[in-house]
Amino acid sequence: MVISSVGLAILAGDSVEHTGPLSVMITTIAVTWNFIYNILYEKWEAKQSSHIRTVKRRVGHAIGFQLTLVLFLIPLISWWIDISLIAAFWLDVAFIIIIPVYTFIFNWSFDKLFGLPISAQAKALAE
């Protein structure tokens, strides 16, 4: 959060005192949305004929998460820093690139450490 606060401050030409709360909001939104997104994703996944979590499926999951997260973050960044939506998009580009990579690695590691959720196990055992 400190890194994102400082990064936003530098990119926006603003103070860390102003971008710090924004970083907290961004993190809170991202964590909350990740929880909701994963529930929805696993419901979708449970309905698929194949339940194997391929690299393609994992990449799709990470990109889908980031693209939907942007819908929440761009307007917030724009409003908080008082800049245009386009300028907010460019400020968020680093997050747009970094978060899907992090999401992919985190979810893959989580599955390896704790095992696949039921939605990915049901038919994976039979396949």
C-alpha cells in the first residue's frame, strides 16, 4: 500500500497524504471484489464440462478480474484526484499490468497450497 500511495502521489503530482487514503480504498475494493469475483467464477466453473484449471482458464480468470476491477477503480481515481477518466486510466495502467500477474500467481499458489475448490474438483477427478 505504501508503494502504491507513493507511486500514485508521484504520477498524480499529489501528496502521499492525499493518495494514501485512495490506496486504502483501492486495496479494500480489490480485496472485496476478488472475493465476490471468485465466488461468481467458481459458480461458472462448476457448470463447465471440463473442470481442469488450465493455464488458459487461469489467464482468463486473472484478466477478467482486472478488467472488471477497472470499472470500479477508474471512476474512483478520477473523482479522488479530480482528473479525467482518461488520466485516471493512465494512472491505473501499472495496476492493470501488475494485478493480473499477481492474481494469476496468487490463485495458482493458493490452489497448490490448499487444493482446488469443489467447483474445479467435481469432474477433474473423473477426467
